[in-house]
Amino acid sequence: MVPDDSLITRIDGCVLILMSSLGLFFNVSSLFHFLSVERSSFYIMCTSKTISNSIILSVYLLYNGPSALFYTIIGPDIMNHYLNQAVTYGIFLLGPFVQSLITINRLLVVWTSPAATPRYSNQVTVAVLAVCWLIGVYITTMYGFTETCLIKLVFEPLEWSREECTDKRVYKFMDNIVYLLGGLAIGSNLINVLVVIKLILLSSMGLIGLFFNVSVFIHFLAWEKTSFYLICTSKSVSNSIILLVYVFYNGPSALMYTMIGSQLLNRYLNQAISYGVYLQGPMTQVLITVNRFLVVWASPTKTSEYSNRITVGALAICWLISFYFIFMPGALVTCLLRFNVQELYWLADECVGFPDFILGSHFLYVVLPLGLFSNCVNVLACFQDWIYVLDTVNSLFVYELMPEGFWTFFVTLGSNVLTHVADG
């Protein structure tokens, strides 16, 4: 026995109510989350998108679903027209519109890597979204056309209809909207391909650097355990740790456009690669340079009995210093750097007192004297020593002199990755 149309329609109504309730829960939850975070362009667009989604789902939950369940149109016919015109064309269009804006935002972030949000970015975002909403409202009301040309919900079967409209301009207009949706979908996906290509290239850079450093590490383990090779082994380990964070955390987070794990994990890992483990580079390079200096000027014919122990002791102190700057005991967790996946750079939250001085730009001057001292002692290793000096100069001066998006990637994450790739 085949059920009649009214029973099928009532079942459809139950499904609409159930699915729209679930979707509304997710979108409202996302809306509250977006309202609680920093008001960046990305989150403003996401907030707008959840609002439009919630409006559409509310129509299904409170109008289309109950109408189908009770097998009768609720309210006047004009309400039917406007509400369903909104969910099929007007408010519906805000989804692909805003998604295209989010995709363009990703492209600009990944390919230009702004280290500082432009001054008027939020105002520009709000203005563009306002235009999108005006377009959505106009297509919902179709001002200038008769009300019968708006979409309405009908039964037997449960579908949308515009059969009463005789104005051919409306059908042509709606056909153009469908073409527009297709164009937006194709454009967004092409932009996403460009974003993926760039992020894959960034991940490949980390993999190449990791390959070099691991190869060097294995090489050092095979040699005699002299002071020099102990120091070099420690340096390759610190380089590999930093590159592992890029390969398995920052890179995938940017590729998937979502932060992996908790905020605490984000802070500790990026505090390590920007301050803690990063400091191992210049500190260990100074030890290597001092070792060279002693070998060349003292020319020992026999290695000191305690040289390896002294080296291990010095390296242990260096690693303890690194661990201090990773965890910053006594400081608030908000003082630690975190990776901002939307803007693709490190973000330091408000921090006061001594931790602010340590993590502020003044602390970067500690790295510069280490590099200069290292090069004054040993000119032969100028490249290996100076890569940390150049990275520090980037952070101190180039960042301020060239704030354009093209350069900011190279003076932040790009410079940090390349430093350890070149060192390996």
C-alpha cells in the first residue's frame, strides 16, 4: 500500500523540523563563539554567515516544517511568498557571497601574510557585508515586481513554485542568479587551489629542512663523541624540533584553516619555536665558535680529560634556559605567543611586568650580540653564524621598515623556517 501525499508531506515536515533544529543548534553555538573572540575580519564574516544560516533554518523550523507537518500553510499567502523567497534566493545568496569573501581573505593572508591587520580592514569588511545583505534583502522582496513572482511553498508534492508569475524578466533574473552561484563556486574553488598550493610549498620547506637536519643528526651520532660533535648534535636536535612544529602543527593548521588542539598547546609550541628552542641556535653557535677559537689558538694535541663533560654541562645550561623561555614559570599563560591561523603570524596577547620585558622586542637585542661576538671570534663560519643575526635584524628593523604584506611573511614565519633550513 502506497501512502498518500498528505502522509508523505507530514513525514517530510518532521524531517525538516528535526534537521533544522540540529542545524540551528550548531549555528547558534558558532555564533556565540564568534561573538566572544577577537573582532577580526575573518570572525566578522563568520558571524554574518552564521546569522544568515540561522535565519534560513528558523524559517524551516518555525514555518515550512510545521506547515508540512500540519499539512496546511500557516498565515497569509504573502508570508509564504516572502519567507520562501528568502530561503531559496535572498538570504540563501549570502552563503556563497560570504564564503567567497572568506576564501579571498584566506588567499590574501596566505600569499601576502600580513603581520599587522590593516587599519581599516574591519570597516571595509563590514561595508562589503552590508552590500551583500542589501542584495539579499532586495532579492527577497523583489521590489518592482509583483508579489506573485516570489517563490512559495506548495503541497502535493512538497516543493517551491512560481507558477502564477507571468513576467519573463523574473525568470531571466533568477537564471542569472543561478549562473552567478556557479561562478562563485568555481572562483572560490580556484582560489582554494591557490591557497593549498602555497601551503603545500610552505610545508615542503619544513620537510626539506627537517630532512637536512635529521641527516646531519644521524651523521654526528656516527662520529667520535668530541666536544664539537656533541654541540653540533644538540644544534641539529633544536633545529629539528622547530621544523617538526612547522611540519606537524603550524603547517597543517594553516592548510586546514583551523587551529589543531587546545589554545594551551598552540601557545607552548609557538613559544618554543619563537623564543625557547629558537635560542638554542645562537647559544649553541657561540659554543661552537668558542670551541673553534680554542682549537685554532691553543692547538691542543690532546683533548682535555673533562672537555666532553664541560661541553655537556654548558649545553645543559643552554637547554635549561630554553625550557625557561618556553614555559615562563611565574608568568600568565596569556604572555606566551600563539599562532593566529587566520592572519598567519604570531600574536602576543597583553602581558605586563617582567615577562613583558623578556618577551618584548627589547629581548631580541640579546640574540644580536651573540651573533656579533661569534663572528668576531671566527670569520670562517660567517654564513652559519650570520643567519641568526640576519633573522634577528629582520625581526628588529625590516619588520618596521617594510610592513607591506609581501615582506612580512619573510620577516616572521618565513624567516624563522629558512633560518633552520639553512642551518641544517
